[in-house]
Amino acid sequence: MLMEWDNNDPVSKKEKDRNDSVYVLQGNRNPFIDNPAYVSLIWGTQNVINYNSGNKPVRIWPVPANESITIEVPDNWQENYELRILDISGKAVFAGASDGGSVRISLTGIRSGFYMLMISSGNEICISRIIVMH
């Protein structure tokens, strides 16, 4: 049940802001807000890809993915970024955009297999392998 809740409710900007405020007052942070992938690392199957963009990583989880995949980009990226999932032949099987923060992509209609995820924002680009297993 915890894993289902975590997958259906990604960390929001409000939760990140509250975590920052608590740190100022108490000197401690909620590591699950700073690193949402910890839930899968501890209670699920560890399947997170980190791609370092400067000092902050792009996080992609879970890998392998089943019903959806979550992507979190660093705060220093532009607010809008483009997302594409490419099959092994280079054909786009998904194309979309996000207005910042984390985004969840439904994998319904995408067959099991190996794919490339391309995330681009301004001069930043991240290309990562993902596996879809239904």
C-alpha cells in the first residue's frame, strides 16, 4: 500500500517548500522529500537512474517500469522541458512536455522492451535507457 501511495502522489513543490522551512527552524530534513526514490530503494526494487546535470541529478524511476515512469529534473532547469521516449529504431513512441518539477508518464500502449528517454530543456539534455516490462 505504501508503494502504491508513493507512486500515485509524487512530491509537490509545497512539500519541498515545507521541507526547506522545517530545515531552517529545526535543522533537519525529510530525506523522502529530498530524494523520493528512497521509497523504492528501501521498500521496493531499487530501480532509479540518476543523471547528473551540474550539481543536481535528473531522477528516473522505477526502472524497469510497468504502468508508469516518474521523472524529476533539477530546479535549475528551465520551467518547461520536453520529453520523448524512443524505441530501438529511433521512432518516438511518446512525446510531451512538462512545466517543471516531476512528471509521471503513463506507459499504457507502450510495449515491453528497451527504450531511450530523452529529456531536453534549453541547453541541457539527458538521454537515458529505460526498460518497460508489462
